[in-house]
Amino acid sequence: MMVDTHTHILPGIDDGAQSLGESLRMLRKCRDQGVKKVVLTPHFYPTVESVDSFLARRAQAYETLCSAVTEDLPQLILGAEVAWCPSLEHMEQLTDLTMGNSRYMLLELPYMAWDNSHLDGVRELILDGRVVPVIAHVERALHLQRRGQYQALAQLQVPMQISSEIFGKPFGGKKALRLMSQGSWMIGSDCHNTTNRPPCMDRAARYLQAHGQELRQCLDWTF
Ligand SMILES: [Fe+2]
């Protein structure tokens, strides 16, 4: 079953869908590509907003979307894309930010060369054990990393989320297969709209099919 694990489909909550109409158009695209479930992962920035405020805004956007979805559209699962910040592991309510009933929490590391504070933060989250961080669109910042930094992250055995769009780029599929061979992973589209960042799980599905694989998420989905 195809699950899109990273989407900005909820209306009017972040830089994703700006209207209910756009959310529905995105969901129809997902459906037409064979996606059965989508995880709704709006941006959450812990340094600028409280968890309570975020959850209230998310609940409102979710209610708006639920009131308009039809049965033919993919099942909706609530989640969040949590921006890394110092001492994130101490935050109460971390478990309210996971994907559905799972312990997986999409974690966005900054777009820069990661230093020890970032790696330590991921390590502390793992040790804390309330959530399992999943590194969002891991492929995006790899070229910025100093030698060995990605390997250090991989050694923590933290799951990685790989974006489906890279399967359509030159050498992107090979890169993705290499990342997938190194540990546990999820694939998600990180879609934001229907124009320049559309739902595109079909790119990953098509590439993998051409290479004799079916797109099945590596991690066990309990939601
Ligand atoms: Fe995202």
C-alpha cells in the first residue's frame, strides 16, 4: 500500500496548501497516483510557537479538510514536521507530534553543515525513547555535510525520510537506492502545492518498478 509520509496538504497552516480547494486538488493527485494514505506533516517551529498553539491550529485545519474529503480520497493521518532546536528532547508533548499512533516523528534538521549539537540532539531523542526521530528529506542537505557527518548520523540507526522527487532527477534514483540500502527509511513527497512542489509518489513508484521493486515503506506502519 502506498503511503505518502510527508505532505503539506492541510489548508492554510504553513507554506503548503493555501486553501481548501488546493488541499483537495493535492489529495486527488495523490489518489490518482495510487496513494492510499497520506500523513499530514505541517511545519512546527518550537522556537516560535508552543505545542498547544500548533496543535490547536492543526486541529482546526484538519477539521476543515475532513469536512470536505470524499471517500475516494486517501486516508488522512496527522503528524508534524518538527524543526530541530536545542534541547528538543526535553520538550513535553513530544508524543503529540508523531505520525498517527506511531512513535515516528518527522524531524527537520537545518539546511547547513550539521555539527555535534545536531547529532547529539538526535542521539538524545533516541535515548529519551518517547519518539523515534525520522530525518526529513535527508538527501537535501547531504552535499553540505563534512566528511563523516552523514555516516555518524547513519550510525545512530535513525530512520531517514527520502523525497520521492529525487527519483525523477538525473542520478537521483541511484542516490536514493544507496540511501535505502544503508538503513531504515520512509519515502514521502514533501508536497506543498499542485504546481512546483506537487504530490509525486508516482516518481518513486515508477523508478522502483523499473528496477524490480515495489514501493513499500520500509518501516512497519502501525497507524
Ligand atoms: Fe516538509
